[in-house]
Amino acid sequence: MPSIYFKKILFLMKIKNNKIILTSLFLFFLIVIIGMWSNPSLNSIITQDTYDYMTLAENIFDEQANFRPPTYPLFLRISSVFGFKDWTKNVFLFQLLIHAIIIVICFLFFIYMNIKPWFAFIISLIAGLNPSQLYYLTNILPEMLLCSIITICWIMTLFYIYSKGSFYPIYILITIGFLSGVAALTKPVWLLGIFPIFISIFTYNKNPIINFKKLLFLTIGLHFLLIFCWKGFNHLNNVKLQNGKTLTVNICMASLRSGLIKYGEGTPIYNYLDESGYLNQAMLLEGKDNQKFREIYGLLSWEQRCDTEFANRIIKNAKFEFFISQMKYWHYFFTNRMFSPNKQDSFYGLPKIGRYLYIASYSYFYRPIMPLLLIITIIIFIINSKYRPLIFTSFSILIYFSLVIILFTKSQSSVMRMRVPVEIILFTSSLYPTIDLLKIYIQKKFTHIYKK
């Protein structure tokens, strides 16, 4: 008799595993199909920033464009080799396939965390079909590639914590450090992104073999080793890197938007605005990304926006004013809504009401629902230890990322693009703890009623 029950248990486990595999495949193809439906032509959008990445894809050492990091140009180079002759279609398909794989990995990780398969599927689907994610899949920009890398680092960090560092800990930590370094070489916003991951692992580390020094070397050490290797590689090839050019532009434009041009007297940008009759208008700007700022912004060329002298003046004489003027818009990171697929053939055949409900549901989720859920999540972190590693790790990454973006972005409208790399983490950390607790409460309530 026991052997029969044992066989039944194995059979049920096999069915369960088959269901998970089938659900994973279904989720993958659903994301791919809807992603292609959002862009039936498969064409990618080329933006102003794209040209720098295209230049580096042709020559990774091009000194005119090497202020952009190397990972995404290499991705463009690889994707151009396969598939369609029109390489922009290859980029879209590659980005879509990677996105779908990442969503499936999220789903499987949720299963590992003992989340019910149907609930894990819903969370994964909501994150995967985010209009913002689908929109940026069609852009030849590094945001979605960075999203994939950061999400994998996040999942592996949580896997290490929840497995108590018992499953190949050295290899897991090496992978985290390596991928984090790759993320930093995808966009500089992740330059210090390894620190919230390191703090999370150190806080919840249960493996006595992994001490502080070993953890430091395998994560932070490997992260920066990769960055220094890239710099050294350029040095050996006598290539001069133009580090900080994008940051300089962002500091200059953010300062201009905040009315800090008064600190730039005698600088090229100050003189140009004075000569063109826009200095008084610039003096009256108060930090809002409005028409008056956009008018001045449109006057300036890229070279004029990159005024190193003006940026140094701000850093030296107006650090506090700059910090305050940027930080008062921190909430925009969590409340700004999103772009959505807007090509003429996007979601062809879908009734207008269906399209409206799809876009509106996500828009209202971003504001006002998500901020409320994030507040509830903080409360859950305090009162329920079950969710603490997930919330602590997710919020550490989100706080780091949001601070860097808000402090060094030129305008609030840029946040919708810059937030894309952490949107899967943002959706998961705001949805899962609250809904899971609510689900448990409802189940207990029904069980209590049924017993009566």
C-alpha cells in the first residue's frame, strides 16, 4: 500500500511539473504574440540617442560616440547578423524574446517561492504586458536590455537569500557580480547598483562560509573589475573615453530648468542665452518641465547643452539648491504614468474600447494605485517577516535607482523612459505582498465561515 501511495505522489508531482512547464511555455508565447501584435511591422524606432549606439556597433572604439557604454552596441552588432535583412526588425525581435524569457524566469522564481501557479502567472503577465515595456521594446535604446539584466540580478539575489545560500553560493554570487558589471556597462545609471544588492545579501546571508570579505570580492569586486577591464582595454588601444558627457548635459539642463542659470554668469550657455534674448526667461524657470523650458531647451545644440564650465559652477556653488530642486520631484518616479504602443498598426483589430481599457488600467495603476500599494508594502515589511527579504531587496534597488534618476535627469518627462529598467521589480514589489496577504485573509475567512 505505501508503495502505491508513493507512486501516486510521484505521479501528481509529475503532473504538477508538467503543468508548470506548459504554463511557462504558454506565458512565453503569449508575451511574444502580444508583443508582435503591438508592433506587427516589427520595425524599431530610431531616436536621436540611437545613432551613437549605431556608430559604436560599427566601431566600438569610435571616440565621437564612446561616451556611451559598450554593451548595447555589441547587442546591436550581434542582432544585426541574424534574421531579417532589415536589422531594426532583428533588434525588436531579440528584445522581445529576451523580455519573454525574463518574464518566464520571474514566473518560475515565484513558483520556487511557493506562490500559487495561477497567482504567479497573473503577476508575471501583468509585468510582462506593461504598455511601457512593450513600447520600449520597439525602441533601439538600451532600457529593455538593462531591464533584463537588472531583473536577473534581482532574482538571483533573492534566490540566494531564500535558499539560505545553500545552492552553489560561489557561482551564484559570481554571476550576480558579473551581470551587475555588465549592467553598469549597459547604462552608467547602474554604476553603483551593486551596492543595494550587496547590502541585501549581507543583511540576509545565512551561509557561514560566505563571510564579508568573500561576499565583497565576489559581488562588488567583480562588478568593478569588469568596468576597469573595459577602461583598461580602451587604454591599451589608445582610445580616449569621453566619460561623463551625458551626465554633464543632464546637470546643465536640470540646472537650467530649475532657474540656476544665475550661477553660470560668463559661461558659454549663459552668454548664448543672453545674446539670444532668453536669459530673463531662463532666470524665471522654477523646475517645471513646461513649455518655457522646452522652448529654451530646443534652442540649444547638444554641444551647447554639454557646458562643462556651467556644470562645474553648479557643483561648486549650488550643490544644495540643485539637490533640493531635483529631489522635490522624487515622487514623479513612482507616480508618472507611461508611454504605450502608439503605431497605427498597434493591436490591429482590437476595438477602441479594448485598447482604452488596456491603456487606462495601467495608467490608473501607476497613479493613484501604485503609490498606495507601495505604502502598504512598507507597512507589511514592518509587521510580517515572511516578505522582508523580497521587500528589502526590491526597495533597496528602487530607492537607489530612483534617486540616481531624479538627481541626474534633465526633466520629469524623462522619468518614464529612465524608470523602464526597474519596472518589473516595481510591479512585483507593489503587487505581490499586498495581494498575497489579502488572498490568505480571504481564504481564512471563507474557511471560518465554512466550518460554522
